[in-house]
Amino acid sequence: MRNKSRLATIFGSVIAALALGIAIPGSAQAASCSGYQCDGHNPNIQTWQSGPVTPYDIDLGSSNHLELRWGKTDGDQYGWARLEYSSIPPAYNITVERCNKGGGSCETGLGKKAAGASGWTVKKAGTSNTYTTWTPMYYNPSTKQVRACVTPTAGGTKRCTAWY
């Protein structure tokens, strides 16, 4: 009887440990990230081999600044948009666009986030009132190109960085 009790305890512990490992996203999930499977992942929890860097950015005025960010993980390159602003979030949505190089198929509106979006916005370290909001990351293989875009929520002209 004692052995059955020990086996039940060990079995229960193993099942609980497996459940925790599966239910809690973390570095194990980020480490296995590759290719299009990583689309929509949060770049702030990703482990990067190189980057992140900003190859292109545009000044939107009123202390608002849009950046295209990129980095490499597991040998693959990814891009995402990041909006920096002071104090009050501007009425903007930020997105990523991914297109085939040389024309053809495009994906627009990827990772749409409103400036100030909960869970996707942080106060910039060392500042009293500067914030950044970012989109999820998107795979950027050698056959594709990406750019960051911002669109006023009340209507207006969409503005984008250069293609990378």
C-alpha cells in the first residue's frame, strides 16, 4: 500500500510539473520560435541573437516618433513597429505591413495596436513622461520586406517607414 501511495504522489508531481511547463509561456516558448510560427509574438519577451535595432524611423511631430524595429532569433529575422510619445497616447493605431519583394502579395494591418495599449506599452527608462507602444513581431524572410505604419484613429493619412 505504501508503494502505491508513493507512486501516486510521484505521478501527481510529474503531471503538475508538465502542466506548469505547458501552461506558462516563457523562455522555452521564445527559444523554439522560428519562421512564420513566431508571427504575433511579443518581441519584448524574445531572446535575440542580434538586434533589436531600428533601421528606419519617421518623426510624426508633437513628440511622436514611429520606428521599424528588427532583430534575429534562431537565425531568422523579424520586424515590428514601435511608437514613442510623450505623456498622453496619441490617437493612433500602429501596424506592420509585409509584402513580397518585387511586388505581388501584401499583408497589411498586422499586429494592430492602439497607442497606449495595455500590455504593449511601457514607460521609457530614465524618463518622466516618455512611453513606447509596440506591435507583435513578424517574420521577414529574404523573399519579403516589412515596414511600420501609423494611422490616425479619427481618420487621416496613414504614414509608414521605408521598406526593410
